[in-house]
Amino acid sequence: MTFLRYDFLLRMLRASGYSINHVENVTDVGHLTSDADEGEDKLEKGARREGITAWEVAKRYTEEFIVGMQTLHIIPPTHLTKATDHIAEQIDLVRRLEGKGYTYRISDGIYFDTSKFKTYGHLARLDLKKLQAGARVEFNPEKRNHSDFALWKFSPENTHRDMEWESPWGRGFPGWHIECSAMAMKYLGDTIDIHAGGIDHIPVHHTNEIAQSEAASGKPFARYWLHANHLLSQGQKIAKSAGNGYTLADIAAHSFSPLDLRMLALQSHYRTQADFNWSNLAAAHSRLASLQAMADLRWQLPDTAVSPIDLNLSAQVILGELQNDLGTPQALARLSEIETQLEKTPPAQTQRQEFITFLQFLDELLGLELSIRSDITPAQKELIGKRAEARAQKDFAKADELRKLLTDQKIGVQDTNNGAIWYRL
Ligand SMILES: [Zn+2]
């Protein structure tokens, strides 16, 4: 859901004339199960469970992730960077922080001293005194401050992890946060325009990214932060234990298309919680179907009755809603208004190109594939024509019979002032 929501950001920026350098990282280094740099390594744990190495686990899920993104027609990033391909950059960044006096060494690794970074926690408006006082659980007594975090963790003595590297401080692996700073700075420079992510990362992960990056470069790390709110499932937080998480395969097994899911993502604003359940997805499906029926008007434009609607202006209005803090529900509401008007007065033959351009623009912006839909077959058109004749001759039994034939071919017919309009069932 988060990736879909940010796909609309990318599409909006592109449609607004920006060129995009978009970096997305694959966290393929195993990290620890808690934010507090304690606990088990999820990747190494998963590898043991599946009887394969951490490298194989990372490869498998990275591939699955990429296929999923393709399935959802999410625009691929300019750079898809793996943490394991950037260990040298991460070590280099830790050395820079060390050179500036921000780090210290304890028995299990190299840590960032958050008390030395004056604006630590500003993004999350953290109350550090309270944090320190409340720090009883999971507090490593060797750490100087509760909020200090690992930049480099040592491999435990006498054990070999699947993933570990040599470093100036000893064999081990990078802390979770450092990969983002190292890769962002490599591909985007010291200051990036927009950093997007999930709302759950504000208090620890993004806070630490800012601290490391700004401590090293002395420059602001990100000009804008966008935080997507949680996706719930049946009103509950998605959790493995609750069994309420779904995959794209589950969606397909319920006969929904990836476009239905895209529509569901459009229906809520990225800063609000979205709820996934099958009836919401069904509602998204029918809303999409009605937009598809609008798009299919392009194959049945009347010769007369020029629609008064200015489609170029309508496209700009929809773009404007997205430019206003990514107002996807507002953009959809505008689109519904346009749809209603077009149903009443469809564009005329003379407006065909304008209409196609409008559909193409919508696709660039929303990715709903409205402009690439095909016409029905000549045989199906003939059935529609014969049905109209039967109706004109008041032979309603024959008309119903012909409608049934069309229904069997998943074509619906609606009789309007402009004659019969077909749509796909
Ligand atoms: Zn990150």
C-alpha cells in the first residue's frame, strides 16, 4: 500500500514536469528484531527456519518484491539499491562520523552518541529526558544514552553469521539505519528533496537517518518528509500472529485484479489509515469498473451532441488535487464528476483525440490503464445493432434474447438518449 501511495507521488511529479531521480533501497542485510539493536536477526532466523542461507532468503524476497511491484504497475525507481552492495559506503560513512567524534565503541559494536547531535529527535518531537527516564526495558547499560544506536555491530565471538563483513572495527555487519544514509548520499547527494516512508519510522529510523547524515555532512538531509499512515486489515493492525496479512496471490485467488488494489489505494489519503477488507476491495472494483465504462465510450462516440466539458481543463483540475498534498480521494471525486457529465453527454466524434489524450493523461497520473482498453468485436457490435432493431420493432422477446447473448460474452448494454451504450461486465 505504501509503495502504491508513493507511486502516485512520482506520477504527479512527472506530470508536473519534474525529472525524477528516485532511489529505493532493498534492506537485504539481516537486522535485529527490535529497534533497540537487541534481539534476533530476522534474516538469519528466517534462513534457519527455511533451511537456507540468509543470502538466499534475501534473494528470494527481493525477487518476490520486484515481481510484486511489476504486477502492481508501480513505476520502478531510477536506482534500486541493495544494502549488501553498499557495505563499503556504509563503513566509509561510519568512519566519517568517527572522525568527527560522534561515535563510541562498546562490547557489541560502534554506536552513535545522540547527545552530541544537537537537534536529535526534532523530526519526531522526541522528549529525550522522558525517553531516558522511561528506559528500563531493553536498555543496554553500556550505551551512553537510551537513544544511541548501532552503526556497526560485531559478529558474536566464535560464531559465523551468513552475512558478515570485515571492517576497521572488526568483523560484523552494519546497523540498520546507516544503509539509508549511505545510499541516499551516494545517489542523491547530501541533501535530498523528498524522503518518503512509513509513519512508524518517524521516532527511530528516520530520526537516526537525519542524525547520521547531518552529523557527517553538516547539511540538511531532506527538504520534505512524507509519511504514509498504516494500512489496517479488517480494522486491525496487520500482524503475523493475527493472520490478517494478505499477498498479491491472495488477491488474485479472490478474483480481484492488481488494478482493483490500486483503486483501493487511491481512495484514501496517504496520511490517513487505510483499511483493507474484501468488501472495501469489492467497492474499489466497482468504482474502477465504472471508470472503465467511461473509458470504453471512446469506441462509441456519437456523431453529434458535442460535450460541453473541457477535458484539458478537467485533466489539470485532477492534477491540481494531487499537487495539493497528494489528494488522491479528492482527485477521484473530481473524476467521478467528470464521469457523470460524460455519461450524460459523451464526447462527440470530433472530440475523439481530446478524449484519448485525457485518458492517457489519467493513466500517467493514476496508472489505471484506461487508455489501453480495446473495442468490442464486429460480431458483438452486430448483436447490439440487431437488438436495437428488435427494440425499434417492439420485438422485446428478441431484444432480451440478444441481450442474453451479449451478457454471456460479458457485455452489458444500457439504453440512453444517445442510443445503446455497451460496457464490459
Ligand atoms: Zn530508511
